[in-house]
Amino acid sequence: MFASAINELTAILSQNSWVAELAGILPLSALVEFIDLPPKLHIYQLAGYTALWNSPITPAGSRLLLSSDKSTYPHCHLDRFGNSIGLLGLDGRYGSRYYVSNPETIRMCLRAHPATIIENVHGNINTYDSRLQNLEIIYLSRLHPPLRPEIPSSWPQRIFFPSIRIRWPHTCGWIVLLGMVVMSSILRTWLSLAFLILMPITGVVIFMLHGSTPRRLLVEKPTRWNRLALVAEHENTTDWIAFYGESTIVNSLLNRPLKPLGSVKRPPVTTGLRMILRVLILGQWGIALGAAAIKDWNAYFITFWISFCIFMQAFVMPSEKGAKQWMKSHAGIKIERYSTTLSSRRALLNTIVALNPDTFALLPGGIKEDRGRFAAQAMKWIDPILVEGPARTRWEEATLEAMNTVIRHSPTGTTKGPRCDAPDAGWKEKYKNEFWAPYVLEGIYLATKIKEEAKLPGRVQNHKSNEV
């Protein structure tokens, strides 16, 4: 029975020359161009999230995996400076300006969470010449207690059981791989059989080199204080992200490198694994070249497997899923994502000032706010966007007065929600000639709406853990 099937497949190749010619092209074209390894390597290093069966390596991928550059360790690959677009961070407590340590990890984590839209119904949003600003508010909170510092970091301190949605793609891959191995054995396509057997072996070696030390937050000690940090690609952008949450979490995610769990492998071990990986990669290429030269069904089976791996990585097991698993299993953080639009840069500044838990100074000896003045350091984050001077001082005075006198009620007249118009007639008359006066009110209105819908906790952290 099997012999007749083999003869029929061979007959197809001999009767249709284009089928054989196509077999000589497909393995090399699929292997060279269409495998996106950098995000896959990033997730290896970040979370140890990997499918061992999904391990075809391109020439460009081999240079990446076999690179011995440790100058930027312990950053994950795409978080290293120059490997992705950087992000600028503006600290809402001390006014520090810095480049975000983990830009691509943050992007992956955000893409894993859909945003809840907070609608801005203020009248300013309909102005004809508005320079609209997009603002995302990311509320960070803990999923579980931090790691115990007295236990060595190489020991398992958290037990994380992946959900069925995470497990089924891995299981599906193993089933397809086993089916391909059986079919290659039956049809005697020995080159494809050797290629398929190399896949999990290569995956194990890559995991040992890059995935066995997943990252965690560098500092995990809880604090009762919340913090806001504003993040963007540059100061003149129209897309902004405000991270809000426990100070330790916000600062560790944005301003500190992630720390590998466990110890770094000794040089002899690393060198040996790299040599084994080099041999395995050369084996993959040699088999693919052999299948392309023979131009038979080995080439089609190899091409199918490479295409299957590309599809699974792009659509079923994208890097965002690995980042989401990392948040639960190693970082222990929960993300709630909200999105809104503001009418101008001034409205954006006023929204952030009203959201920032450190905007007002503290009275001596407690956590009670001094509503009569802004904290000097907490307003320094504005400097790269709006320079200090008499005009800014007047704007700050108007903002302080408005935040202290605005009456809370919704545009529809109910007792809940922020007010959209001037806080009182005196304020409106005093600042009627200032172009930014309507934007002050828009910012206060929208900040109040964001606090209500996102349930932001204020200056002091609530330590109650969230459920996974």
C-alpha cells in the first residue's frame, strides 16, 4: 500500500516538470526571508516562552542567536539601545527626564491588552484647528505578592499554570510535528524526516542559551505611594502614554533594567552550547539545500513545516502572548489600559497635572495635601514641553485656582462627573483673555472622568492584591 503511494507521488513529479522546479525554490525562499526572529528571541529572553518545535533558523537569525556581544546584558534583545525605537520618560514625582529601559517589552505588554475608550465630550474637541493629542492611561497594579528576597532567585517562588488558550498551540504544534515525522517515515522522504527531527533539538539548545533565565522586575519591594510617569517617543509627538500605579512597579518597569532569574551560564557551558547550535543550524541549511537540489517531495514537506511555523508565530503565538504570560508569571503585574483624545497640547498638560498624584505638595508630618501650592519638583516634568517663564507661571496659577474651585457635576446635569465650563464667574473673568483658559477646564474635566472610569486610587496605594 505504501509502495503504491510512493510511486504515485514520484509519478506526479515526473509528469509535471513545474512541480519539481517549484520544489527546488520553495525551501530556500521560505527559509531565507519570512521568519521574524528578533521578537521571538526577545520573548525567549523575557519569559522563557517558547515552542521547542518552532525552530527553523535563517542566516540572519543565526547571526543573531550566535552573537557573543554581552555589552548590553541583561537587556532583552529588542530593549537594547538601537534595536527598537526608544521611548522618552518624564517622571511625575521628581521631574526626571530619561530614556525608558524596556521600550519594546512595554510595547508588547500594551499590545496584549485592548484599550477602553474614554470619550471626551468637551466642546474644545470640535474646534476646527485643533491639534489633537492621543493619551493612553495605563494603570499598573500587583497580581500577587513580590518575590521573597531571602530565597535565592534561581529557586521557583511562583507556580504559574498556563491557561488552555496558552497550552493548545504548543500541543497542536507537537501533534503536527509527530504527524509529519510519521508521514515522512512512511513515504521515505528521509531529508524531511531529518529536518523535522532537528527542530525540537534546535529548540532545546536555543532555550538553554537564551530562555532559561527569564526576567523579573529589579525592585519588587512594595510601597504605599503611587506615581505617574509620562512616556512618548519625543516631546513634540501627539501620542502620549501615562503610566499610573504603585511607585515601585512604575519605576521598575520604565526606569530600571529587568533582572534575569538565576545565574548566568559559565563561559565553557555557553561556548559548548553555541558550538552545538552552530552544527544544528548548518544541518538545517544543508538539508534544505539537499531537498532543493533533489526537487522531490522532501522539499514540499520542509516548506510546509517552515510555513506552519511562520503562521503559528505570526497569528497564533505572537510575541504579545509571551509578554502577557511574563506579566502574570514573572513580573506579577496587571495592566488596565484606557484611551482618550484631547483637543490641544495645553489640554494634555492640564490633564496630566490633574491626574498626577504628586502634583500638590504635602503638609509636614503626614500625607495630607497642601492644596495652596504645587510641589516644585512634581511640575518639572513639564519643562521639556513648556519652558518656565511669566506665561507659564500665570498658567500654573490659573490651573491651581481652577483645580481648587471647580464644582463637580456632569455635562448632563447629574450629581456625578466633572464640570465642563468655568469653575466660577470670577475665574472666567480673570483669565478670559488667555487662549489656554478653555484647555485648563478641559484638562480638569477629563482628568476627573478618567479617575472615575479607571478607578485610580490617588496618592496612597491600596495593597489589596488583584485576582489573576
